[in-house]
Amino acid sequence: MKYELNLSLEELEKRTNKEYLIRKPMLDVNAPEYNELEQGDKEALKHLVKAAEYANIIYMKQDNEDNIKFKNFLEDEIKKGNKKAELTKILFDAQLGIIGIDSESKKVVLQKNANEKDGKAFYPSDLTKEELQCILKLMLKNGEREEVQKILNQRSIVKRIDNKLKGIDYTEEFKEEFNKIADELEKAAQTSTNKDFNEYLLLQAKALRENNPMLDAQADKKWASLQNTPLEFTISREQYADLLTGTVIEDEELKNLLEQNAITVTSKDSIGIRVGIVNKKGTKDLLKVKKYLPLMADNMPLKDKYEQNISSEADNLQTMVDADIVSLRGDEGSYRGGITIAQNLPNNDKLSLTIGGGRRNVYHRQVRTNNSPDALQRRQKRLDATLDKNLHKYYNPEADHWFTIGHENVHSLGPKSGTEALGKYKNIIEENKADMGAIALLDCLTKAGVYTEEEKKQIIVTFAANCFLKAKPELSQAHRVRTVMQAFFFIKEHAINISPDGIINVDIEKMIPAAYKMLTEIIEVQLSQDFNRGEKFINDYFNWTQDIEAVSQKLREIDKSLNGMIITPLADYLLKN
């Protein structure tokens, strides 16, 4: 198939220049973390890296129905010496698709006339929100409850069948790729030195081969229990990309029909894979926080009004590891305005949490620790341009990691269920909760000895300094929308003040009370299970003010980077050997 490339040669050369395209290097071939592995784990790592490559194919198919064909077209054009195709392929590989978004929230469209759909390729490309609602109402009135349930669950790809829709389980739609991943996991389990890890790999392989959500639940349950393993392997399934499924509850008649039929609306899962080596020292440091999870649970707002994953009394099923990253593929590796620094999984929609499974936090060392001269220079320029000089002493990049630990742990706190009712706003509100909890609970953690008073101030100031973006994001960017909401809220509460020339000043004493106030409102919204209330909450705080723009303008002036990409030298080596 013939495609027309969208970006000019000039634009492509700019966006692929090192000043505009950030490189994030993962683990190197000569890394001691790899060299110190036992031979069996080195062999297993080869198979896990191969498995990760198949996730790229699945993710691209979920993202856009033309992604694979466009990728093949670019490769053919490159063989013919097409310079534009060569540069376009660099951006395609970075964002893993025809359409991505850059750090200034502008769409990066690589194919002329390509359009992004709210339903990605989870749904037919010509399906509108209104048509989806209409078809589902007719199907429910005709008694087709089971089929509607398949359409609205996280595992399905939806196809048109005449004037109806049909949900096909992803194990069937992507049978070839899932089977290849399963083959590699089974091979890895033959050489890996850790019994628990091997048991998980075999459970995960089985789950990939069958249309049986309970098999996924059993694999997730085992994965979430892993703590002392040499290797890290995750198949992540998260729902940030699908913006169509959640809109069905916006139609009042359809919402009532769904409730009458006891159908829970769950957005589609995008497939990603993480491959890494567990860092023992980093993990040991993380585990110091685990014993304080009940304390954090006990200090959450309105705690008597809901059940949360962490109990202040029971044994808490939560593990956490720091991982040196070998490979991020699929949803994990698509660099679209940013890339994941850590995860707390499985999410509340996953079946494993109903059969006694816990949750697991995994932190990405190579994503967070970029101490290259370029990165250090960019960081200092940002501080000099935007943060009050008197606060520079409190800015500490390591404090950003401490904040992230709080963020990921707070995902396990708050209401355990019911947030699906917030529809397309669910993810924004949940991410907002995790951020505000990480700040709101600092006092109780400091009193408990987790942080010193100095470290508490470093977390607060570092968070506040990072609470500003280069441009107003789209509503689809959950992580970035919540950042704008928080900047607006803290300014409103006079915890953050912006000078006329765009300098950030932080009233450290006001930050924690303000965060607790916003966290309380977030919990109230989640407990309401009311879409309209969730929408009002977003509209009230997602405000791009003059103050925020003043900082944003400075950030654009000092930081020219637009796109980013991960570099995986060890993974590339293992794929060839």
C-alpha cells in the first residue's frame, strides 16, 4: 500500500535532531547488573526480550489499524533511499504509531490525512460515540446482554457484524502474537533460576493461549507476590488509550439499561511488556516504606466510608521492586509526551484482586536516573529560569523518586471499587488522587521517621517545581491534565505563587494542607460514583491560567525537546545473539 508522508523534510530533520529528540538509554550490554546474572537467567532474558517484541505488534494493532502497514511501507521506502521515510521511521519507532503527541501537546501525525479515533483500533474506525450508544441500547432491548458485556470489557476488540457489534477476546484476535509470547515464556522458564518466577511465567503463558479471564487472574496473583527474583517481567494492561468505551454512560437511557443488566463498563486494555533485572539495593530501600502502608491507609480522608486495598490491620498483599530496565515494548515503550517511570498493578478492574491477589509496584531505574551532561544542563536551566533562587537548595532529583514511591503506594489507597462510573474521567481523577496522597501524607510519614524534615521540604519543593508543563495538554492525557489541575489548585490555595515574570515560589507550610483538601474532594468524587460530578471536578480545576502560561512560556524557551525515544542496547544485543 502507498502512503503519503505528512511531515516535511525540514520538520523531520528538526524533530529527529538530538536537541529535539531526547534519548532515554536503558541497560547497556556491559552493565554489571547483566554480567552478574547466572547463566540460566541470561538465557531466560533472551527469551523474555523476544517475547517483548511481539507485544509491539499487538500494541500497534490496538492503536491504529494502519500502523503495521505504514511501518512496512516505511521500511520499503528506506530500502529505496527515501530520506523522509528514514526520518519518519525514527519518529514512528519512538512513539510506536502513526499518531503520537509531543511534549508541547501537539499531535505528531506521520501519515497525511490520518485521524486519531477515541476508540483507537479497539473499535471500527467509523464508529461514533452516538452510534455506539444507539447500537448497545438496541442490543440490550433485544436481550443480547452477554454480547454487550463482551463489547464493554477490557479484553475485547470490537468488530462490525451487519448492523450490530461483536466483541472478540484479544486472545483470539491476537492469537498468533500471544502464542509466540507464550512460547518464549515457556522457554525462559526452562532456564531461569527462580522457582517462583518460573511458575509465574508458565501461568502467564497459559493465560495468553486461552480465552479465560480466570487464567489471567491466577497469573496476576502470582506476579503480584514476586519479591525476591533476579529478573523482572511484566505484561501490563492499562486503559489510558481508550477514550470511547467510557462514553457509553453519558447516555442516561443506556446507563440505566446497563445497570439493570448488571454490566460494568470497563475501558480496553493496551498491551505492554517490561523486561528488567531486579536491583537489590534499590528494592531494599523501597521495602523500608512497606511497613508504613497501614499508617498511610489510616490517614486517608474519609477512610471509614470505603474499603481500600491496604488495611490498617490485616497483612497487606503488596510487593515492590526497583528494576534496571532491559526493554520496554508496546504500551510501556511508546514515547508520547513522556514515558512511565513506575507502575502499581494490577489495577482495580482486574479479576485477581477478587480472588485474594495483591498488588505490586515496579520502578524503572533507567527512566528516572538520567545524569548525562545534557540532562543535568537542562535541569539547571529549568531551575534558574523558573524556581525562586531561595528554593534551589531544596530541589533534589532523588526527592522526585521519593514522591513517586508515595504516588504508587497511594494507588492502593482510597476507594477500592466503583470508579468506573466516572467514565472517561476515571483515570485523570485516580492519577490526581495518587499525587495528592503522596503530598498529603508526608507529615505522618515524617513523624514516623520515613523522611527527615529536610527531605520532606525537598519532596514538596521538587514536586511544586515539576508541577508545570510546556503547554496545555489534551483531555486524553490523564497524567498531564492532573498536573495542570494541581498547579491551578495550589495557586488558588496560595501554596504556590507565580511572579509576573514566571518565577515559582512555594509556601512549604501550605502545601500539605492544600493537598489534603484536594485529596478529600477527590475521594468524595470517587465515592459519589457520579459521572456529572466527576466532569464538574475536572472542569473546575483544569484551567490554564495566565500564571501557568507564564511558567510554560519560559519552559518552552529553555527546553527545545519535543519528542523522546528509548534506546535498548542490551535488548538489541540479546535479540541478535
